[in-house]
Amino acid sequence: MRVEVESQGEVFNLESEIPLSINQILSKLEIPPSTVLVVYDGTILPHTSIVESDVRLELITVSSGG
């Protein structure tokens, strides 16, 4: 399966023979899960969601402040 991840104007590609969770995808791309929301087709996905086929995901950076 092919996973495309768009983040801040860049597109990252990841290939996998097996299904991966969003957490695993972020880990492979060295992106801390707590820093992003993952969006597919306008819907925010839980990081526990499993990706089983070709997909294009968008990352939205989460900012916190005080």
C-alpha cells in the first residue's frame, strides 16, 4: 500500500506491505503524534485508525500556548 502524507506544503511517501496505524505512520516519518491532527477526506482520524489501502492524508500542526 502507498501512503502519501501532506504536511506544510511537503508530501511524504511511505510504502508498506502490511496495514499500519496512524501512530505507526507518524512514527516512521519521525513526526511526534502529539503535534498533529491527521485528516482524511475532511475527517479527523484517531491516531489508532488502521490504514489498509492506498491513501493520502493531510497533517494539521497543533499549536498550544499559554
